[in-house]
Amino acid sequence: MKTLIKNCAILPMNQEQQRIANGYLVAEGKYIKELGPGGAPGGDYDKVIDGTDQVLMPGLVNTHTHAAMTLLRGFADDLPLMEWLETKIWPMEAKLTGDDIYWGTMLAIAEMLRSGTTCFADMYFHMDRVARAVEETGMRASLCRGMIGVGPENEIAISNSRELVETWHRQAGERVNFRLGPHAPYTCSPEYLKRVNQLADDLGVGLHIHLAETRDEVQTIEQMYGKTPTEYLLDCGVLEREVLAAHCVYVNEQDIATLLKHRVGVAHNPESNMKLSSGVAPIPQMLEAGLAVGLGTDGASSNNNLDLLQEMRSASFLQKLHTMNPTFLPAYQALEMATANGARALGLEQEVGCLKPGMKADMILINLNAPHMLPLYDLPANLVYAAQASDVDTVLIDGRVVMEKHKITSFDEEEVLRQVKACALRLVQG
């Protein structure tokens, strides 16, 4: 399949090439072959997309979510984190079947594609059904099964995680990747984490873990071990392999230095952190130190959407307010977090996150000719501060068009909506 995208502005999000005011991109199969300014090169193309009045940029990377929690959207709002979990979320999750997880993930993928996300990192359960949804829709994902060491399924989580990695890692045309998912420092003992470490090493995969999300977590780990959560993971040997750490709200200077030394990727979830009053992560300090910080939405029950365009705006505004410095987290830096830095946080920077020859052709076209997008003085600023999910016109993953002119083409979106309504009705009635 040879595809030409022409007559568009291009925002490559790589350090070698600046914004192209009007140009073209050629993709062959899964990969970008060439891009540049001016008219398109001649030749035969299987598909030609006219990008007039649009910008072509890398697909967005959601570095932390629980996709099937779309089924719990609006079910439990305006509660503190632990009350939210213990009285609402965990009891409802106990009712979820594999079919529920599949349809909830399909709903999440539809929502993410419509808002420009082409890759997401997910931690949940029934992850074989999540992987199947990713495979069927053409999406890209880094998946893991949540592993709660203090829970009744701690042993099952070990064996199930091994099976998932052996079955699914780098499958579906390398679009499905797997990690291990120890839930958090306060739910995993040192002994359990060491077993997870050994399994990760045996399988050759990394980890995805919640870290320093709340003050309660920090106090709990301090009382139990006399350490910060980051120090706890360091002493348990967790950081000796590739790690994606979600939240990192309560990290000090030494913690940041430790995370940097061990090349830990960070998933910043500003809207979830605001909604649950978890706190404000020190993102400017992390970025200044050189950490790979990406953006995540968290689950739709604590956000309540999966719109990464909106997450960029919130991330920037939150830091400006928190620091009382309007120069912090400027628009282009927020875009980097949602693209190139997000890919780096997931260890996928050699595949996605920017547009250049040899990279996977994961790309989105965003409409610039809308009332809220004009005038166009500063493209990155308009994308971060003004763009809406409805501006995403076309989405390609691995060079395949999965949404064109606002219509999802890789699966039946109407059937997904119908099935989700049935799942939700059964959950609240049962």
C-alpha cells in the first residue's frame, strides 16, 4: 500500500525537521518513506489524501489508562480516591466479565481514535480481550495485567501475565506489546515485587506501575519501610529494568534523580489528578532534568474522557496556575509530551512519536479551518489551547486508514455503542 498525503501543513515533532507550511508525506506499507515541502512527487499511489486546511502530525500517545473503565464513566464521581475505589469502583469491577472488558475497550478505542490517539498504555484485567480489541481495530498499545500482590489473585496474576506475554507480545503486526503490571508500591510487598522482577527478566519485558500518586501512599510507604515510594521501588530492584511509572505526583529532587538515572518513563495524568484531588506533579522539574514524561488520561471513571488534546491543555494550564508562572509548560512542550516524549516513555521512540522516514506511519490530520482555530498565528498554540476532538479528521496507523473524514473505517462503531449500552444496563441491574 502506497499512500500520499498532500497540500497540508506538517508538524513532524522531531528535532531534525521544523514545521512545514505546505508539503507532502509518502508512506509505503507500515512506514514513512519521505516527507517534505512543496508539491508531491509523481508516481502511482494506492491512496491519495488531500490535506488542504489541515495539519499532519504524529498520532497522540496516551501513556496511562484503564481502557475498559469507559463502562464506569459517570458511575462514581466527586469522591476521595480510596473511598471511590473501595465503595464504588472495586465492587463494580468485580462484576465485569471478559465480554464487558472487550466492549469497554472497543468503546475506549473509538473515543481515542476520534480524538487523535493512535497508541495507548493500558493496565487492567481480562487483558487477552483487550489485546483482541487492539488487534481487530488496528490500534497500537502497550498492555499489562494489573497485579495486586496483597489481593486474592496474586498468584493467578503471575501465571496469567506470563501467558499473556508469551501469547501476545509483539503480535498483531507488532502493534500489541506487553509489560508486567504490578499495581503500586502499597499493594505489592518486596517479596512479590522481586517475583515480578524475575518474571520480567525471564520474559524480557518491562513494567508499568502506579507510583507516588497520593499523599496517603507516601505516608503508608514511609510508615512501613521508612522510604519514599521511589526509594522503595529502587531498593526492591524494580528500577533495574524498563519501567513506566504513572502519576509521580509526590516525588522529590532525589526521587527525580533516581528516576532519571534508571531511565524511567513517567505518565502524567493531570485531569485525573485534579478530579481526585491527588495533587500536582512537578512536571517542569522532571522535564528540566531530562525525564521522558508523557501524557495519560487515566481511566474514564476518573477523568471522565480519553481526549488527549484536552489533556494537553489541562497539563499546561495546571502548571501555569500551580507555579504562578505563565511561561511553564508552553504549547510545544505539551505537544512533545503527547507525541515524541510519550513514545519515549513507552520505549517506542524508534517506532512512533514523530514523522520522519523509517518511522511507523502513525499519523493524524487535524482540521485548521474551524471558527475556534482561526486566526492561525501559532500552530502549536492553537493545537494545544484551542483544538477539539472533533477537529481530528483522519487517522492512520501502520499506514492504514482507520478513520477518514470523521468516520471510523476499521470496525463497526455503531455496534460497539449498542453493545456498551447493553453491558452498562446489565451491570447496574445485576
